Amino acid sequence: MSEIELSAGVIDYTDTGDSGESGESGESGESRGGGNAGKDRNVVVLVHGLGFDESVWDAVVEELRGDFRVVVPVLPIGSHRRPMRPDADLSAHGIAALLAEFLERLDLRDVTLVQNDAGTAQLLAGGRDERVGRLVLTSCEALDNYPPGVQGRTLHAASRVPGGLFLLLQSFRVPFLVRMRTSLGGMATRPIPYALVRRWYRPLLTHRAIRRDLAAFLRSTEKDTYLKAAEKLREFDRPALVAWGAQDRMMPPATGRRLAELLPRGRYVEIPEAGTLVQLDNPGALCAELRRFIGEGRGTGEGA
């Protein structure tokens, strides 16, 4: 695990193009990230959602690392290990700006940006960041589906009540409650190993400042944030793939189809036997679609 200091604070990240990936300082991590490793093959940046960290992408990283440089930042939206600065902008737009800063500091170019669950990548692509060469949206917050599902609405409401977020998070200490459809169990078609849940939610359960960061995101992200972002996606003139979980209840496939129609060069596919967490439910099918999508760009000379 490497780290880098950004304007909001220090964030961790993994990078398969970093031969010295060992949790060194942000300065050395930045130096390695800006070297030749990112220039000799396609770069794929995987972006997680609320309450997840880089481990939610482990199966995809393992599948792709032989052919691509795969970078996974741990964004400050719930499962990060170190709190951000108290004055940091942690709204959805602030997190998108932080992701843009991350790409710039590591000098990542012609990136295939892959988003799951949260809507960060939509805001970045809508701003037409030149470092993003291709956009992939898997099941995520979009259009008028925010907060998404029972889970999203409950989390959003809890963040607005003093002590509410802390009380809600206690449910993640109980495996039975985690497996319920109104909790994480409703985001996947397969049982999520409880060891992963403990890993993801430990920072929120043990650090008040981490809960403060997540609450800042929830309270400052408006209901129409992704409706406005979708309008800007009409201007994204690069290849885009919308790869949605075919059995997603929290983020309905109809939302994904609408997103694909907005994107000038968008294409829609469904990942079979997958809910919101497509990378956990069916990583093989998702990786096959990613390889096909990136390969199409190579074949036409794009992103060279």
C-alpha cells in the first residue's frame, strides 16, 4: 500500500505499476507513480463507493494486472484509515476534485476510469477531465436515484440526526443484520464474507473523525447532484461503457440504460448474476467486458 498527500489529506492507494508498492511515504509514492510505469501500458483506475476500500476490487485487480496498470485509490468516503483535514471539501464535487488531483499528481494519462456504487466518476467526466480517456460506470448512484434504495435513504437520514450515524453503524457488528436485504446483503447476489465487512467498517466504527468525514459527504451532497451531472455527461465525447448488475435492486438496470443513452459514445451491457457490487458477484464477466471495451479503443488507435 502506498500513500500520497493531497490537498484534503493523505490517502492510500494500490498500484500494480509500482514495483516498490510497500506503503512508503507520499513523496516516494508520487515519484514512482509519475515514472515510466504508467506510460508503457493502459492505465485502469478503479473507484469504490461509500463504506468500501480497495479490497472490494481485489478480484478485478488480480484478473487485469497482467495486461494493465491498475490503480485503486482509497477515497475518504467511509473506509479510509486516516481522517481528512477538518476544512476539506468532502461533498460529491469535492471528492471528484480530489480524484482529479490524484490523477494529476500521479501523472496518469489516457485513464480508463471505472466507478462502482458512488457517482464520483460522473462528476469528474462531466467536467471533461483530459486525463480520462475512457469511462466505465458500473452500478452506481445516478440521475434521480439518490439516495439510492432503502440503504441509501437510511444512511442519508441517519447522517442528519445527532448520533444517528454512529447508532446505524452498530448494525454492522452483527452478521445477521449485515446479510439483510435492507443492508449490505441487498447489494450483492452472493453472500459477502463477514471478514470483508469487518475490514470495511472498522474505521467508521472505531474513529469519530472518519464518521465525521462520511457525514460531511452525506450532508453536503444534494439530491439533484447526479441529475445535474448527467446533463454534463452529454458532453463527454470519449468512449463510455455502462456495465450494470442485471439483478441490481438498489440501482435498477433502467437507470443504467438511461445513463448509456445520455453518453454520446455510450454502450450498455448487463453483468449477469450480479447486483450493485458487480466486482464481487461476477468479476470474470466484468473483466471480460472491460477487456473488450479497452481493446476496442486500441483497435481504432484511440488512447495511443
